[in-house]
Amino acid sequence: MTAISNRLDRLRERRTDRTSGSVQIKEASLRKAYWAPSAKEAREYMVEAAEAVDAPYTKKTFEECERVQKQLEAGLIQRAIPVEFEHQGSTSNNTHIRLYSDIDLLSVTGKFTFVKPPAQVTAPYQGSPLHDLTSLRSASTEILSSAFPKATVDRSKSRCISISGGSLERRIDVVVCGWLDTAAYLDTRSLVWRGIRVLDADEPSTVENFPFLHNARLQQKDVETSGNLKRLIRLTKSIRSDADNTINVSSYDIASICYSVPASKLMNPSPLALAAEFLLFGSTVVENPASLARLRVPNDTRAVFGGSEGADVDEFKKLLAEVYDALKSATGSAQ
């Protein structure tokens, strides 16, 4: 069990402004006077962990991302490489838990567009998509290294280029990809229904994803639950991140599992109530293989558990144990 004092220290360290040294917490939401003394620290943790990172600091993340985007755009124009930019990830949907969160910058080639059946290809591309995406990744690496000479440009991950340090106050992950047009997108022209195919440089190959549909579905259910879905996602991610031992359940899969909890169970804004519903839901599905297999990520591209991309059930059980311990401490039943 992770000591609650350790959790609280780690959470507040993540939310400390490195410039001013102040901790960014919405104190008015804590309502400390109503808590039993033995559970006070644990409940502080639960309430703080569920709160959104303050808007000015999220804004700074997007500003740093824009700095990187402008340098990439200018460098790629010089090389006559057309590109468009978008965002994905937890910062883009307000489920991030760190004050200085990283953000994904989608660098989308303008040379061609993938098409997903039953949509039809109307003008077949005569070039090589993999070659073009690989060239875009190489050019992007060179541009970033030149534009930010004191920063660290990391190419070790096959699906993104990470840049951090130097004059940058955030880590930016540049994801090289191509647009993926679906029939729904071609009918509506809504970005929600447009996908991407991300370059996996190690294969090399491309991987299908629908980040805008993911965000839209999280947002829709968050509105239905008066903001409680995203509170639960931030709380659960914090419990994972602040644990003494590593828990290998990705932020994406945590968001997907929280999304799978019925909306009717997420109507109480109390972090303790939300954690209890998550615990009950998770404990039920791990004991039922059929229920576990039915869980899908919000954009329905894969199962939450299993396969090369999905979450591991044993790791999820470790997360449930940490949620249980945090909840026990917050209700005053553990010292």
C-alpha cells in the first residue's frame, strides 16, 4: 500500500509551479472542515487529484507546442514539404494530471491522404506513403535539432519524436502521420470523423488512429456526467502515477476504462464516490471474462484489454488495489 502522505507529496510536486514555487490547488474545493482528522490527508489527496490543472498552465503548454510547430512549419516550407498540424493526447482533452504535461503535436503530411473503405479512392497516389512519412520524420528531426540546439531531441520512440529541455518548458511529442478519410468524414467534413495513420518507424508501417473521435466521445460523456468523467480519469491516473510501484496501465487505457463506467454511476461529484464506482466496476469486469472482452476504447478501434496494444489484466488489478487502498484511507478505515 502506498502511504497517503507519499501520494500527497508526489501530487503536489507535480502541481508545483517551477518558477514561483506555488502549488496550484483549488483550495476552495477541499472542504476540510467536514473531514474526520484521521482521513483528512487522504481526502485532500483525492479531491486535489481529481481537479483539473489550472488553465493558465495548460495554456502555456499549448504556447510551447506552438513554438515547436512554427519552427517545423518554417523548416518544412523551405524543404517544399507540405504539412498540417493538430493536437492529440490528454492535454488536448483536459485529462492531464501534471502541471508541466507533455502534448502530442500531429505533423500531418499534405502529400497524400489515406482512405478507409467503404470510402473510395478517387485519385490514386503515385508516390510511396511510407517513404514520404519517413522523409518527413527525418526532416523534422533535423529542423528541431537546428532550431533548438540546447534541447534534447529523442528519436528512440518509433511513433514520435520527443523534444524537451533547453528553452522549452514542456516536452513536445511530434507524431508524423497522414490523414485517413472515412465515409463519415467525407459526408460531414467534421474533424471528429477524420482519422490518421501514424508512422511506426521501426517496422516501418502505419497505424490507424482516431484521436478526434476519442476526444469527442470523452467530452460528450463528461458533459452528460457534469464533468465527473474527467474528474475520475484524473483521479485514477494520479493514483497510478503516485503509487510506490510501477503500474503499467497507460493513460489512454485508464481513460477508456473510466469511459466504460455507466454514466448513471458517475453522477456524484465526490471523488470518493467516483473512486468507489470505478472500483466496483473494475472488480466486476475482471471477474467476468466476457465483460472484460466487451470493453472497447471510446473510438472503438480496439479492445481495452489484450492484444499488442491493449492493457494487461494483472496490471489493472494492481491499479484496482491502489484505488482500494486510497479509498480506504480516505474513509478513515485505514491508518
